[in-house]
Amino acid sequence: MQRPLGAQLSHMLKDRGVDVIFGIPGVHNQEMYRGIEEAGITHVLARHEQGAGFMADGYARATGKPGVAYVITGPGLCNIMTPIGQAYSDSVPMLVLSSCLDEKQAMRGQLHQMKDQRAAAGTVADWSVQADTAAAAYSLVERAFEEFELSRPRPKHIQVPIAQLEADAEPAPFPNQPALRTRALPPDVSSVVSMLNLSRKPLFILGGGCKSNDWRQILTQLGAACFTTYAGRGLTGVNYPLDFGPMLPRPGSAEVIASADLVIAVGAELGEVDLWRHELGHKATLIRVDLDPEVLSDRHRAAIKLQTDSQSFARALWQATENMKPATGWSPDEVAEARARWRAEVDAERPGIVPIADALREAMPADTMIYSDMTQFAYVAKEVWDVAYPHHWHHPTGFGTLGYGLPAGIGGAVARRGKPTAVIAGDYGFHYTMQELGVAVELGLSLPIILWDNGKLKEIEDSMVRSQIAPNAVVARNPDFCKLAEAFGARSVAPETLDEMQGAARAAFDAPGPTLIHVTPDIL
């Protein structure tokens, strides 16, 4: 039966597997809210559109399904553009639906008016388009879901004029039969197998685009060593003896890579934030496996390029090499020595954080999913904290926005009810989105929030000092974070020892709501 288009869109999303929508209603997008409850979708009310976007991001990373957000015209869309940019940078499937004005050129002074909000969102989204009819809106939603499945997942924005949202429309068509992605088969990896047959020291670099859980078995079968990007941590589990870990940014990693006689990068962008140097360091043949042609043709100039998904590549490689004799060129001792050396470098660069991170890791269940913010504690932990499961540590790696951790962790906790989820944030970044504590309280999320408070923008201060700039504008007056959390209705703890911190973290996973755990460098 006919309903306003706004309501029909919610039903369409439900038919495509959407169970949760994050957002804030307003007079311009209220028609979208007419259909949410009727369609059987849960709506999470954020305190700011930036929070809604990060929640959708966190939900998508936890589930692998697209995160969906509803926002209003103008400022609502502007506020969510930072999360859209982060999702684009980190390849997160997100669909943002917004309203827009019916007429922008002949009328000025309208509520929420922008010169061109579609173009503004297009600077950070994969694409940003306007649907002027119900048929166009349905087609664009269908296109977004098709692309989430078939290509590198990135955020999309669709805006619909207010009059169209209000107008009656026929129901959306039933979901299309999804297109079948071309999968790699054993014959397709023959060139890789030929190179592996000749290799004594094969080295894999596994990135966040790797979706298979079989990498430890594959690497063991091949006798191969590996690095992971920050997003690829956990792909080999813990204690794989030939795993150099997420240490690509360490200068010494280039020497290790140069010693390999074959380098295979799978689902890894190998961009600036993966390496923090221009060159990877390889001297041998480089093989790239990725969905994105832009990655395959980048400055690293791979000799062999396979455009395919990592999961089917892993399966085909496993089948094609199951009778291959493992390589013997790598030594577990040299891997352990390198990791110990790099760990000491991490500790020397940002003193005092490593033992606190170690203690916190011991207190958390192995399957905890962690959402971290831009803070020195996270920068250290990302390098020294061994992750047992893939895709269980999420960080705003590329766009690098402050304020990500808390709302993204809320989105993850919504998706993972009954499973451990935690947040790591810094004192300054927490200011950006701390209002979302109210959402965590409202939803009763058992969410430990580790707040690292060194009383300043310490990373920026250190950078200024290294550049011989007198530190300026790096200290801001903080509130009493514990009282602030309690004002929202959350629990709070200010542990004075590592044992107390561990106890607080363990208790927080069973609490009936979020717990802010205020940690300072004085805890040592």
C-alpha cells in the first residue's frame, strides 16, 4: 500500500537486513521516522550527528553489515561529514540518508539552507547523490547495498527533497538477487604459487581488508613470516612464531622486508599511516592482492597484481599449496628478537604506557572488541597489545579524527550485546563526543571506558619540542571526569594502582551500564 516515501525507505532498509538506525530527528527528516517502528527497526538517538555517524561506523565494523544513519538538512549533514570521512578512509560500509531543501536557487534564507550540501558530502563520501523521485531513491539504495557487497566498502550519501519524503509512494521493490562476485580459484593463483615454490623467505603483509580466519594455517603451511597493518591485527591469532606483528611503521621493518625473497601484500593499502615512510623497503618481487584498482596501481609498483577478495584468495592459495614443502628461511628467534627490540623502542618513545597497556590487556577477555581514539595510550597499545581475533580493534587510522572512540564503541556494543566491548580514549579527544555517554547510559550498555588523562595534548607537545617550537596551546582545563560521568548516570572509578585498574575493568563488563575508568600516568 502507498505510504510517504520516508516511511517506505525504512521498510526497504529492513528488507535488506538493517536492524538498527542511528540518528537525530528534525522537522526536515521526520517523515523518515514515520516508518522506523512500523518496519521493526531499532533507532538509537545520538546526542550529536557526529556521534550518530561514529556509532554507525562502530556498528558496521562489529557486524560487517552497513551502518545506517538518518540526519537532517544542512547542519545535520555537516555534522556527520567527519564520520563519513573516517569511514571512507578506513573502508567502512555506511549509508547516510538525509533530507534536503526542495528549492535552493530561487529562495534564500530557508531553514538549514546550504549552497550545495550534496557536493559538500561528496568531498568525503564515496558518492553523494540526490533522489528526486521515489524510484530514484529505491534505485540508489539498491546500488549502495550492491556496492557494499561487491567492491571496496565505503560510505554513501543519499539526499531526498523534503516534499518527496512527504509524498505518497508505492512500496520499494523486493531486494534484487545480489550479483555474484568473481572469486579466485586455484588456477588463478598459479603465478603466486610458482613464486612461492622458489621462495626460501616468503613474507606476507596482511591488512584490514583480509576477511579470512585461515591465515595462521596458511602461513604455517607455507613457512611464511608476516607483518600486519594496525587494522590487520589478530589475523594470525597470538604467538604465531613468525609474526613480526603490527610493526610496519618501525624503521627496522624496512630491513626485514628487504631480506625477504618474496613479498605478498593482501588487503593492505600500504599508505602513509601504515608505513610512515615513502618506501615499503622490498627488494624482491612484490605481489598485491586487493579489490581496489587504485591500490594495485600505487607507488609500490607490484610485479604481480590480483584484483580479488582476500577470502577467496586465501581459500584458493590454501588449496593450491597444501602439498608444498614449507619454506625454511625464517627463524622464530630472529622474529622474537626484532619484536623485543621494537617493543623497547615503543616504550622509549612514550615512556610509562607499555606496562599500563600490558596490565589492561591481562584484565580483558580475549574476545573483547576495542574502539580507540586518537591518544598516546592507543598509539602505544596498537603496537604492543597482541589481539587474539581479527577485526577486534578499531581505530580512526586514516582520517585520524578525535572523538571517535566513545560513540563508535557504543555502536559496537549495540551490535555485540552480551559480548565484551571496550573504549580507550584520551582526555582531550573525549571532549569532542563525551555527550554520547548519555546514550550508553540510556541503553544500559556494559561498556568500560578507559580514559587516559595526561592533562594535555601530549603528542602535540612532544612534536613541538622535537621541532624546536615552544609548546603552545597544548593544555586545556579538564573537568572532574568522574563527576561528569556520574552526572550522566554512569559509574566511575579512579584507580590508583594497576591492580585496582584491572579490577575496575573486569567489573565494568558486568555492570548494568557504562563505567568510566579514569587513568593517569601517576598510576605507576
